[in-house]
Amino acid sequence: MTTTRLSRLQRRMLRYVYEAEAPSGWRVSPSHYALVRALGGHKGNISISLRNLESKGLVHVYRTRGGKAESVWLTAEGKKRAVQVSGSFE
């Protein structure tokens, strides 16, 4: 299976979520708001990148009843990918 390319923002998102979940034993995930604050940039760009990561099967985004992203969790494949791309972070 070929690996799909990830943008710099998507790699940073994977790293942030991985670093937020790992110390807690994979029991705590960052909120969408925390992700936007930590990475800077525009909320819309981050939301689009989250949807792309979700479609690639790397994260699962839990949403409120209104459809807003509430929290972000790495999938098993996302955890593997976060470790693989850790050398390519800025």
C-alpha cells in the first residue's frame, strides 16, 4: 500500500494530537479549539485539513449535534503515521 502525502499543516496536526494523547495513555484528546490555538492560522484551513486527515483514516473527529468538531483522536493508523513522519517536522 502506498502512503499518501501529507501537507506540512497535516504533519503538524498529527504531531500535536500525538503529543497531546500519548502522555495521558491515549485517554485524553485535544479539542478543536486547542488545535486551532496551538497551530495558529485560520480555523477554516485547519477544519479542511482535519476532514482530509479523517478521509485518509488517520484521525477521528468527534462532532457536536450541530456538526462542529469537538475533539480529535488519532486512529491506530494515525499513530503509526505520526511516528513515521516525526523526522520530517520543522
